[in-house]
Amino acid sequence: MEDLNAIDAFSALAQPTRLTVFRLLIRFGPNGMKAGEIAKEVDVPQNTLSTHLGILVRGGLVTSRREGRSIIYTADMDGIRHLVLYLTRDCCGGNPKACGTLVEETIPSC
């Protein structure tokens, strides 16, 4: 992950509604949620939610797929993994094992 990608991801989360939506999608895992269900759950108009979801998608934190007439949104676990790896890449002066379980759980090679 490049610096600008990380900045996009953090910017996407730096707003209360988007952070709430992101955390909601994390809870629903790979099944995700329909856009209308998300709007009801977070009590946001659908057109406003659409803007927020677009920002989360561009930030690499959320993906979407079409199922019939519905769009299903899910947390992008690969994007999240890349962001966590970006944050811990230089942990403890290049000795990730010194950082403990945080890095050991997120970096498979540890």
C-alpha cells in the first residue's frame, strides 16, 4: 500500500457516518448488506448514503456487487489487511516480532 492509498482510507473513515457504516459492514462479514438496509440501519437518506459508500469504496475499505436489482456492500478484508500491514510495516525498527501479537496476527510471515 502506498502513502496516498492509506491517506484515502483514513480520510474515508474520518467522518462519523462513514465510520459507522464501515463498522456495520465489518459485523456483517462477507454476506454484506443491501444499500437500503444500510440506510435504514444508520438512519441516513439513501442519496447521502450513496455518497458515503462511494468514498469508502474509493478508500479501498468497501466493495460492492450487484445481485439482481440490489447492490450489496461488504467490508473489503484485503483492503483492511493492506492498511493494517501498512501501519505496522516498520514496527519496532524492522523487528516485527518485538511488537507482540498485533503484528504476529496481521503479518502471516511472523
